Amino acid sequence: MVPSSSSSSGSGGSSNKMLDQKLLSAALQHMTKVHGVSPRPYDGDACADLLQLCGSRLHEFDAQGLAILVRTAAKLGHRLTTAWLVSWADAALDRLQEFKPQDLANSIYAIGRMGQRLPAAALRHFSAATISACPSMLPLELAPTLLGLAHMGASPHEATAAAEALLQEGARRVSAFSPQELSNLLWAYSKVTDLPSWQRCGGLLGRLLDEVERRGARGLFLAQETNALLLAQANTAYYHPGALEVLFRHVTDDLIKLEGQHLGNTLLALGLLPHPGTAPLPTLSPPQLVDPCRELSEQGPGIEGGPGTARHITWAQIVALREEVERRLWRRPAKPSQALSSQAVCHALWGLAALEACTESFWQSAMCSLKETHWQEGGAGYGQLHHAALLLESQGCQWAVLPRPIAELAQEAIEAVHEQWVSPLQGEVSALLDSIGYQHEAEYVPVEGLSPVDLAMPGAKLAIEVDGPRHFTSNQVQGHHYYPLGRTLLRNRLLTAHGWRILAVPYYVWRDLHGRQEKQEWLAGQLKCLL
């Protein structure tokens, strides 16, 4: 029985309050131990009752006790009420200076693990405390802290400073990380930051991915860790050919063991990222359309529409991955985790279309699977199907047809994400085109079903795409080259397949042009070559 403090007073009352919070913490920790060895889950009502009792006395707990409360709730799989979490955050803010690095890491990770989120003000204060504490954190505390922020759904505005501090400390002590900690750190960083951070932290990402390459070559990553690392590279658009190669090789060596979501994510990441051997865009010469599937060293053996692949990622590996996905589409695996969700199927289809590796049999298998599951799972990822179908249709694949219910979901997904926004760079290019006498239209839809192009000369079927940083790798490869990403290449291929020529205006080319006259001359020179 937990003693009551209602009759406590004076110094004795203070002692009893401390005793109470320690006994409550000990009771919750005991629940965790019993839960860990019991053949059946611990009584959820007992956990809820004890947490409710703690909730009325949160301001009596010290920093360690507050951390124990949320950590224990997470371990027991208990979800906190919003009111309880707000009260906990208020009590924690009062004692935030007393939180040791371990208490801070445990609290952030536990709340994120429960799929819950700190109130905005508390999250800002916890992020600031993380920046101060991370040099004193142990390596095993750095990654969980960042993982907690990611699972909370913290935005770049809320979490970038803390994420960069944790990444910097992680890069400094990378040799002390376990494979799981290394993969968690990189994946979580990719989820709570955005392009400006990826560019600022390129050196840190490169150092960590060097370590990924070394450990991947020794086969030290589990399938889930490999999947997280591939997604981290795709999310940050950071091109590290060595890490990409060893991770993909590890995936294809363990195909049968992979979860369904991992298969879809792998193909999505491979379609998004450049491949070893891809040629970069030149710096100050006419922009070229560079397609990683066309820069080949070996030809694929008789695949429909099948090019070979780049130097280190072989066509045979991509075919093996496609065949494993198709096998699971036809025969649902016994283990639920190995089954393919609708999102995994959409990822796989988009990746294979981008790689020019989708066959008729795969497409038909995927459509049958989606017709069975999409009503239950919603339309996540269906916008990818729209673009995959358009690309395959433009290549003469008459079988690439979306059944009506799926086509409607795909169209809804496209409309939900499309917004007409003219960037300052696009506006500047448009004004300069007017100044040199080239009439054009902005946000023009060249073909029904395609996304609008930035600027267009419809009579000449010329699209002018003003490509900002999100169209390219976030890092400079070999010191000065940027590589176009898969979605940019897919857009270009769709346009050219419909008879449109493209003038790409890469942001890094534009920024190296000095003054209005030089920019006008550059545009005039490019247009003269194309018209």
C-alpha cells in the first residue's frame, strides 16, 4: 500500500512526499519487471490507476522520478491522457535544470515511443535542454533522444537545432555506436530536419555514412537497420555511393527475411537516389537530361524495356528484388510483418517504374493486390501510382492501366498535394524571359494528367523547369557536382515521352551567373540551342 501524504506537515511532510514518489516509482518499475517475464501482459487497469495516482502529485516528483514515470508507461505499452501529459510537462519544466542527460533522453524517447507529443512550449524547452546536455550524453543516449523527437512528429522548426547538436556529437563519437544506434540516429535526423540542415550538415552526414559503408561491408546491419539507413539517405537526398552499394547488396542477400514494408522502401529509395556511375549535370553548359538507368555498364538480360544498371548495383539484384515482391503479391506470407501493405506496393511500383524495371506480370499482380486491400488501408502513396502509370503508358506499355477505384484514389492523392506556388527564382526567370522577348505561360499543364511545368512555350512544346535545391542531391559529389534525383528524372522522361523539350535552369547554375545581363545572355543562348 502506498502511504498517503495528506496528513504530512513540516519537515516530516517533506520527507514523506519524497518517500511517496520513490515508492510510486518503485511500484511502476516493479510492474515493468513483472511485465517483462510474465507470459501475459500486466493488468492495464492497475497501471492506469497507479499513473492516475501519480498524476495528482506530479509536482512532488524529482527529475529522475518524472523520467521514470513516462519511461515505465512506455515500457508497459500504456498511452497517457492529454491532461496527464500536460501536467507532467508542467512539472518537468519546473525541474528541467535538474534533469540529468539520462533522464532527459529517457523522457523524450519514452514520450515519442508512445506516439505522443509534448506541448509546443515544453518541446521547445526540452530541445534547448538537449542542446546543452548532448555533450554529456552517453552514445547510447544520443540516438534514442533524436528518435524520440522523430516519433513525436517534431517539425524542423521545433527540432532542427537539437537534431544538429545530436548529429554533431554522434559524428564525433561514431566509433562507439552500435549498428542500431547508428541507423536510428541517421533515420531520426532525416525525419525532423529539412534541406537547409542537410546542406549545413553535409560533412557530418558524410562522416557517419563512411562508417555505414565500413560496417555494411562487414555485414553488421540487421534488415530493419539497413532499411532505416536507405530511407535516411533518400529522405536527406544525400548521395553516398559506397554506403548505397553495400546496403543494397545486404538487402538482396537477405530478401526472404525482409519485412514487406522494407521491400517497398528499398525500391522507393533506389528510385529516388542517383546510382553509382550516374553522370552529374555540368556546371555552366547547356543542362542535360541525365538518367541513371541509361548510364549503364551492363545490359539486363532480356527484361521488358529492361536496361542494365549502374556499375555497382546490378540488374540481377533489381530483378531479384522485383521477383520477391511479386512472389509475396501472389502468395501472402504467413508472418503478417512480411505481407505487403498498399503503401509498400505503391512504393515498389514507383521505384520499379523509375528504374524501368516494371513488367506486365508485376503490374497486374500489384493491381490485384491493391483492389483487395485499398478499401481497408486508405490511399497512402497512391499518388505514386498515377506517375508510374503515366510513365509506363508513355513508353508504350498499354497494360499500365489503373482500375477505376484505384485511379480515383490516385487522383485524389495528386490533388491533395498539388499547390501552385511560384518561387522567387521562377519569378525572376520569367521576368527575364519577358525582357528578352520570349512569350511564355506559367504553371502550364502540358498533357492532361501531368503536373504543371514552371514555364512553357506551348507552340514550341518547350518546358522551362526552374529546378531548385530539392531537385538535386543535398551534397556536392566530388567537390562540385550535384546529381538530379529520381523524381526529377521521372518528370523529365514523362515530358520528353510526350514530345516536349526541356530547358532546365538549375539553381546552382543560376546563382553563379552575375547580374541581369549575364543571366539574359545565358537564357538566350540556351533557347537558341533548343528553338
